[in-house]
Amino acid sequence: DSGVTQTPKHLITATGQRVTLRCSPRSGDLSVYWYQQSLDQGLQFLIQYYNGEERAKGNILERFSAQQFPDLHSELNLSSLELGDSALYFCASSVTTGNLYGYTFGSGTRLTVV
Amino acid sequence: QKEVEQDPGPLSVPEGAIVSLNCTYSNSAFQYFMWYRQYSRKGPELLMYTYSSGNKEDGRFTAQVDKSSKYISLFIRDSQPSDSATYLCAMSAIGGATNKLIFGTGTLLAVQP
């Protein structure tokens, strides 16, 4: 167990729907990162939060949004889902925003859009 | 062109072989280099990290960085079936308000007993 908890583990939904993925960071970690992993694109950085504030945005679609709450858990909201959104979504956490030696990943949420 | 290129494999080797995994990159600002291991249906776990150029050894694993060639490698000695996984290289630039990691697509390694 890495200490980063992601729920749900699996999600199957229809096109056009909206889902929420949840992440609880490792105890003491203030930064949360969201990544999308697909077979052809690998791990793609979506967005980072640090202590409740957005710090960086990557290749995140406008249909996607995220937030980090006062208790430091984070949610990634995906709306108007398309078949191409099917992927593994990972959350990772680190102690600070300046930790350049990698961070700890959760086990991911496997999203299937049908 | 992707910032980080990695041969997806798959790479199949017999138990005990020496494995060489590689990544090339285009962004000369990258200073921190990492290797992650990802087992099937699991999240990536940090295996090794290095700063700037040079070698780092940890047990059966050796990481090398050649910044002049923009090329990094991970060597696994005496490979074991338990090493079968996807290996992802990752790198980050120094400074800034964020330390987002840029990942390669991963190399799938199978060590045959």
C-alpha cells in the first residue's frame, strides 16, 4: 500500500455521462497530481494542486476539472465523456510542490466509457 | 515530437540476463531523472532517481544519465522473473512552482524463468 488512496478502482459509464474520481494523498503530503494513462500516450500530466490551490495544468481537457479540498483530498471531474476518455487515471502526492525526486502514486481508477 | 521517447518493447529476456532500458529526451532543461516500475494493474513506484549526469547504483539496478547526448539508461543485472513489469522513465526540469514529471511511454519487460 503506497498510502495514496484512489476510489473507485473501476468505473464503467456511458458516453455523455459525468463521473468523479477521488484521491486521498499520503499522510503529510500537500501536493496532489493527476495523470491519465492510455496505451498509446503513456502517462500524461493533467493537473497539480498544492494545499488547495491549483499550481500547474497540463494536457487537461476543458471537459475535465479538479479541486483539492481543505482536508487535502482531491477530486477529478470528467464530464461529457467520450470513448477516447477510457483510460487509467492516477493520482500521486508529494510533500511539497518543490519535491523533484518523484512522488507516490495510487493504484489508479480504470475508467471505461461505452 | 514527444519530449521523452522510450521504446515500448516488449522486451523478453531469460532469467539471469542483463537488461538495458533506455530513454531519449529533447528538453535540455531536464535535470532530474527517474525510473519507475509499474506492475500490471498497479500504480508506478519509484525505483531510482539521479540528478544531472552520472551513474547511480542500487543493488542490481544501475541508472546512467548522459546529458550531452540527452540519453538515460537503466541496467538490471541478474534479472529475475519478479522484475517483469513496465519500466517508465521520467524527468523534470529544475526550478519553477511545480515539479511535474514528464514520462516516457514505458517499456514492457518479461523475464522468463
